[in-house]
Amino acid sequence: MIYYLLLPVFSLLLLTVQITVFDIFFLGKVAPELSLVLVIYAGFHLGVVRGGALSVVLGFFMDCMTGVVPGLFVLSYILVFLISNVVSFRVYAGGMIFITGFTLACVILEKLLIIWMYKALYGTNVLYDILNISFFQAVVTGVLAPAFFVLFRRLEVLLSVWESRSSGQL
């Protein structure tokens, strides 16, 4: 229960770090998309209900902060979560090379979805503008994803210990 209460707070904190701190470190060019890496991690390691709730909340807050197309990030994060959840049953998702390649593919999938939505809704072709930056962002996110997976795993263990202690005191 505590997971669902803390989910919006930690999601908003994560997106604030992603949008502000990473833009400063990477000079606003090709900052890694930490929220998408967390959604992929949730697809591999969390259950459907917890991971789905995380995907919806992260997508909703991302939609609120960026304001591109309403519901775009909710749709793309749920899609990435479902794909990674299905893939987690088929392959061993612990290898560093697999995590890098799968994250790279998911970031490119998300960017292609954004390009398609702009074309379908607004009739504008943003393929050239987005594709140059998106490829480098996908590479940076893919390369840093295994390190974030280790960090997320440690946070998951820490939060599960804390959650079991707090429920035992009631």
C-alpha cells in the first residue's frame, strides 16, 4: 500500500531530476531518458499491477511537464512496459549487452511514435529534426541503462526492506 502512496512523489522527483539535472550535466543536448529506463526496469522486474501503475504515473507526469501531445507519454510508456514485460518471460534480462540494446530499441520506438503522432495530428514532418538528436539520445540512454538498472535494483531492495518493516509495526 505504501508503494502506491509514494509512487507519485518519487515519480515527480525522478522527472524533476531528469529534466533539470540531466539537462545541466549534458548541456541540454542528449540527456538520457531516465523515466523510460525505469519503465523498462519495471517491465523486467516488477509485477503487472505495480509496473503498470508506475508507467501510467510517469507517463502522466511527463505529459504534464512537456505538454507535447496529451496522452502521448502515457501511451508510449505503457506500450514499452508491456513489451518489456513480455520480453522478460522469453529471455534472460540480466545481461548488460541485452539491457543496452533493448533500451536503445525502446528509445527509438518512442521517438518514432512521437514522429508518427506529430504527422498524424498536426500534419508536420519532424523526422529530420528529431532523428538527429534522438539517435544520440538513444545511444546515451542505452549505454547508461545498465548502471541505472543496478541503481534501481538497490533502491527496490531498500524500499522493500523499509516497506516490510513499516507493515510489521502496525
